[in-house]
Amino acid sequence: MHLFLDLLKTRHRETLFLEVCLKTQQSFVVDNTNPTRLERSKYIDLAKKHHFKVVGYYFQSKVKDALERNRLRTGKELVPEVGIKGTSARLELPRLEDGYDELYYVEIVDNQFFVIPKKSSE
């Protein structure tokens, strides 16, 4: 199940879909920007409580590159610049110690994705 706030529109709907996944043991992907450990812990703690394997992917991005990609968006997809910069300022890098069973950092170089497994205490 793909839990994507842009598609679901509200946190309430996201919560309903998440609850169904947990109750039915349906695997799911949370595809949202959750820059702080506290925001991510909601999903990690629930998944662990329901015996899911927790795998995280952190897409590394420079603010300059994010702003450049954002300029290609239109309408509701266009994020205000202050939102991108504010999210970047709040970012706490994910760590295995946060509860992940596996964690990967994804680097984007020349529109190519490089997936790097993280080890504890890195």
C-alpha cells in the first residue's frame, strides 16, 4: 500500500489507511517528507508494534537542487521556497538507532540514483 499524503489529501485519511494496513498485516510504504525523528517515529513505532520490518530510504538532496527541481513544477505541486528551506532547517538525518531494521541513503547524481546501505553509528 502506498501511503502518499499528496494523494490522500489529509492526515486523517492517511491514519485510516495506516490502521487498515496494520490490522491486516498489509505491507506499506510511507512516501512523505518527515524531516524530524519525532515525525518518523510515529510510523516506526507503530510498524514495530505490529511486527513489521522497517526499511528506510533517505533521499539526500541539496536545497539548491530541490529548489531547481521545484521550479519545474506547476500548480499545487509547486512548493513555496520558504517551505523547502524550512524543512531543510528542521532535518534530522535518519539513523539505524531510530528503529530501522535497514536504512539506505539515496544520492542523486546527474539524475542517477545511488543507494548506499547505512551501518550503525555512521
